[in-house]
Amino acid sequence: MMKMKVVAAIDVGSSKVCTLIGQADDSKETINIIGASSVPSLGVRKGQIVDIEEAAESIIKSVEAAERMAGYSLNRVSITVGGGHISSQNSHGVVAVAEPEKEITPEDIDRVIDAAKAISIPSSREILHVIPISYTVDSQDGVANPVGMSGIRLEVKTHIISGSSTAIKNLTKCVSQTGAEIGGIVFSGVTSAQAVLNVTEKELGVILVDIGGGTTSVIVLIEGSPCYTTVLPIGAKNITNDLAIGLRLSLEGAEKLKISLSKTEKKESEQDNIELVNLGIYEETKTVSRKTIIEGIIKPRLNEIFTMVSEEIAKNGFAGLTPSGVVLTGGGALTVGTVEICRRCLSLPVRIGIPENVTGLVDDILDPAYSSAIGLLFYSLKEKLYSKTVNVSSFSKVAGKIPMKGAIEKISSFIKSFLP
């Protein structure tokens, strides 16, 4: 009887907490979403926990809703971590091959990566990922996988991503209150890349820009591997704040207006003025100019974000090395004007990255806002961080008891309400 692997992902962001539960067979090519929930993230600012009690409550609420939809409790979950405390550096490791008369083994790979990890980092920081960029066997460099090759000296270039120990500890403390074991902690930019980038883009060179609520993550991938990572302290919430201040609206009203503008394009016959009451915004300000909002408020902030991205890329020596261009993802990627401004600031081709290879309850989550959570499911599957393994027949019996129509309506209302 075929076994189905069940994986669970919790993405804790500045604007929402998203929990996804998925199942997959041994092919691991697609994941079937069987549970999903998105709730506003309280107690989180710029990707970091600022109130343990509020954040834990939001996480528990999201997990419980996804569990009800899937039909069982989670044993193990993987979580994303982000925020301005994330930083990266490249390192180099060298070892002698254990048995040079034979061939390089996986144990040799582990030893050389451990050697690359032996870098001096402050005690207040914790290594999240050590990602191999390329190997060198004796004098042959650019080796992708040296296992099975003959050689005496093995070297590796790695990309190391680290974060604040305190920030990570606070996040795990909140998630632990769900009662589930934490199987893995992954930088959100890495999981977004997993969800939206294709092999060709990663091989030729690409820049992933993940625009979240409070921060913007940037990863440069060349020849298939990340080689630069940074997190900028600015995101889609800054645009909402600008709208609220500039138009004298509440934050809730400004968010509704931003989402409405991002979902609809102006038609030739359409008037420039927008009646806020038609958007369900009942405030002192009644009418606003579409052109003034986009050209005078939204685009200047987007220009600031992408100018910062461009400066980071140039400063670290990656200008001209990414012919695949830029892939935008995250909730802020759909903001009106993002592609245009990004293309102008970076002088590169730009596309919106939407998660692929998922089925099931996907009507509302095939959206850039859920790239990180969906990528985390694939990461968990690859690393065998299963929440549960079930027989197909027994799982079908459980699933058969779930009122799926009601579940779909619930997830739709949750997600549509809280998209950034």
C-alpha cells in the first residue's frame, strides 16, 4: 500500500501568519494542499517577534484552522524565519580526501562543509544554512557534485546564512506553544526561491526579490546556487502607511485601497477619481485621484525599494551577472507599478513569481504572497521533515469526513481578507 508523506509549513510574516499542510507521494513532484489558513500576525514587526503572547496566539489560531481543514493534529512543522537580523557571507573549506586511492564519498562532503562552517561569528548569531556554491577536486574547479570522483584534495565554496539567536529563539518559543515539534527553521527567502524560480533562471543567474509586509528579502543565485543574501528594512506596509498619511485614511482603509488598485487596471474610459465608498471605505476622505495615488505616493516608495536593491547588487559585485533578470514575489509584488519601477531601476527583465506544482486547495494560495509557505512545503519534503506518514486508503477515510465545501469557503474568506 502506497504511503503518503504529509508536511506542514508555518510562515510567520509581518502582516500574516500562514499555515499550510500538504501531502505528496514518493515522486515529490507536486504537493496536494489539504489544509490552509492565513490570519493577521499580531506581535510581529519587520519579521521579528515583538510580543510573545500576541504572536503565539496568532500562530496557534492559524495552525488550528489548518488542522481542522486537514482533519488531524500536526506532529511536526517547519517554520520560516526572516527579518533584518538575517545576514550572509561566503566561506571556503579544504580537507584531504579520506581514502584518495578510492573515491570521494558523502562523508568527505560532510567534512569539507564542516570545515567551511568553522568561521568566526558572534555568539549572538546562529548559522541557519551552509549552501555549497561549487567544489574543487585537486586542480579541477567548478565541480557540482564530487561524490564518486577520484582526488586527494577537496575544496568547497559555500554561502552561509545566519540570524540572531535571540530572534530565532523567540520565534521557536511561540511556535512550540502549538504542541508540534519544530523539524526545520528555514530563511524565508530560500523557501520563496524554491517555490518560484526555475532551473534555467538559477543556472544563468537571477535576482529574487521577496517583498513582504515589513521587509524585502534579496537573494542572488548564479550557476544554481545562492551567492548573496540580504534583507532590507522596508516592505509593502510602508506603502500602506504612506497612503494612510497622504490621504488621511485609517491603515485598514489604506490597505483596502492599495489592494483594490493592485487588482484592477485603469481603463481608457474610466474616470481618474475613485469613490472610496465603492471600495467599502467609509471615512472623512470621500474621493481620491487614481493618478495622484499611483504617481505621487505608491511609485516613489517602490522607487526607493528598488533603488536600494540595485545599490546592494552593485555594491557587492553582482551587476551584470544575472541575465535571467529579476523575479518578484511576496505579497508586495502585486502592488501596482512594481514591474515597471523594478525594470527601470535595475535595467533587467522582470517577472512576477507565482508558486507552481501544487494542487488541492489552491484557489487562493497560488499567489506571490504564499511563495514562502509553499516553498517551505517542498523544502520539508526534500529534507524528509514529515509531519506524518499515512496510508492512502486510511487518509481517504479521514478526508471523506471533512465538509470540503465549507472548508474551501473558510479558507477563501481568510486569505482574501489578509492579502498585503
